[in-house]
Amino acid sequence: MTSITTDRLISTADVRRSLIERREIALLDVRDEASFAEAHPLFAASLPLDRVAGEVSDRIPRRTTPIVVYDDGEQLAADAIQQLRVLGYTDLAMLDGGLEGWRRAGGEIFRDVNVPSKAFGELVEATRHTPSLAAEELKALLDAHADVVVLDARRFDEYQTMSIPAGISVPGGELVYRVGELAPRPDTLVVVNCAGRTRSIIGAQSLVNAGIPNRVAALRNGTIGWKLAGLPLDRGQSRRFVPVSEERLERARESARAVAARAGVGRADRSLLPSWLADDSRTLYRFDVRTPEEFAAGHRAGFRSAPGGQLVQETDVFAPVRGARIVVTDSDGVRANMTASWLAQMAWEVFVLEDGLGSEPLVVEAGHAERPSGTTAPRAKTYKRPYEGTDNPASAMQAYLDWEYGLVAQLERDGTHGFRVIS
């Protein structure tokens, strides 16, 4: 693609071709988030018009990235392109016919948010038959004081809002790293939960892929399933993971590296980064997948905080340029490898930085947010997620689950994803 004017149009067929061929493209929906959640293409990223100026530099760092903007007749796309041009972006186009043009051309329409990750999670379960337990089964085990540990794979703030009784906060990217301390007996059943399905599935399958000796299960339908079963949830809990011994860390490191190798993850040392950053033909994302607290205490210059579980869950937020190159780092050799193993299966070109945090001075940014700037601020017309909060009606939660069950079929119809699932 070359530099363009505001009236340049690109067809649905050309966008799909870029996605299938894994050429770089950012497909931006500039409507409000609630409208985006009602209908959008699989790899569209939500970037409402009033957030373009504040967020686009973090989310699309290369100014020559091919960007396609659309709306659904609201006349927002042209304004977004004007803003992007002022910010220095040069390869800009509008989707011919907008969202309705995508529909007319036979493009598959998805709803909700973070759909690439959620659809991938459903594909993982369908392919690997990830073991799961119903809420009633887990409740019976807890009531019987069985040898079971419940690990909550969501962000800590989500866990504090509502959690399974006795659950421990272990965000998904931490699971393989921390599980040995939390379930040291091989006879202990490890149950992974989230609010719905995706992080439960990915978390449980991470432990299976890493070959831990314990039996593992995802809590079927997460806290949604628990509430639909009429079971009480805890509020305001603070149970969190514990430090890891050197012996268990070494075992986890070996397992994680083996999983990454099976997934085809690349290896990079810091000498490659300058040339990749200077490459004006490729977008480079650099993510530190440790906890936000660790990141704030010191991190490599130029790396953004993206805790591993959330990076896998929200690829459309952290990395809206499909086809970009991703480098991930940690301090332990476990979290980066496990995170990268999932990104590789989602058809990203991903590398683990071999020397972790390295020996150079680290940047300290207290309070640095884990999400791209602006995305956590209150704003109008945001999408009310049926799996977050404690006051959602049962009908909305059940409808959400029914939608998730259909995502594998939608992936097949869409045909642009390139996902694969390792054995």
C-alpha cells in the first residue's frame, strides 16, 4: 500500500486477502465501543473517534502501517482519517461501504469484544478437549474438603469484585510459574476459573501443555456458570499467589520453554531490537508480561506492560496491527515462553527475548497502567460486559455463553484467522 487521500476506498476482499496472507493491517472501528460490540469483523479493533488522538500512538506505533477505518454510516471514518493524518500516519483508507459493505460482500460478522481471543479459546477446547468441571461438581468437592485448589485466572481487580469461595488470584500468565507452590502435592486437583470461558480454558490448557503432574480442570463457564447454578460468590477477597522456590522455578522454566518450542516461538537477543525498530516495513510490539507491580518496579526501556494472561485475552487491544512482530520478555523464563506459545498458535510472529531484563539500568514508572493509555478511563457508550460485575441478569449471562459456544463455527465461516492448536 502507498500513501493515500481521505477518499481512498479498500474492498472487503482486499482486507480479507491481507489477513489471510498475514500482511500487516490495522482495521479500526471508530464507532463507540457499545456499537462495536454489537457487530464487527473478527480482527477489527475498537478505537472510538474520541480516543484516536490519545491511544493510537501506543496501539499502532509505526506511522506507515496500513490502516483501514470504518463506521456504519455515522460519518466518523473521514474524521478519523483526518486525525490520523495529522498524527503522521500515511497509509490510510476507508472500508468500502463501511460495516454494511462488509456484510454485503459476505464478510462474517462477530459481536462482543476481544473476539479473536475468545474464538481461539473455544477452538482450543474443541481441539484439545480441555477437561472441565461443572459448578455443582466443584461445590461438592469444596464442601467435602477435598484436595482441590481453585486458581482464578482473571486480573486481580476482577477477582476482588467476585470470586469462587476459596479461590486464589493467579492471573493466567502466572499459572505455570506459580502452580508448583500452590499445589505441591501431585494428588491435588487444580481448577482454573475466570468470569466466563476463555481464560479458564487457556489457563487449564496451559497447565496441561506444561505437563504438571496434577489433574487439571477448567471451571465450566466460570463465575457465570457458578451464578447460574444459584451458588454464592465471595466479594472483596485478597488471596494471591506466593513466591516460587528456585527448584520449582527451574522445572517450570524447562516446561515452558518446551511448550514454546512446540508452538514455534522464535528466540531473540537484544542485538536484534535496534534493526527491528528501524525497519519501516514492519510493526514491532514489545511487551513485558510480568505483573503490573513488577513492571512498575523496573522494566526495559521501550517495553509496555502487558501481563501474559491479559495479552492473550486482549490481543485486539494490545496489538491491533494484525501481522505485526511481537517480542515478549519477563524475569524468569516461564511467563514469556507460555504467553508466546499462545500468541504463536494465534498466528502471530512472536519472539522471546533471551536475556530477559538484561543488565542495563531499568526504567521505573510507578503506577504505569497495564493497558494502552486511555482505555481504562470512564467514557460514554461503553459495552456492559455480561461476565463482569455482580448485577447482570441471568438471561444476559446465558445468552453470552450460547454465543461463545458458536464461535468455532463462525471461525470456520470467516476463514481469515490462521489459528492452529498444538498437541
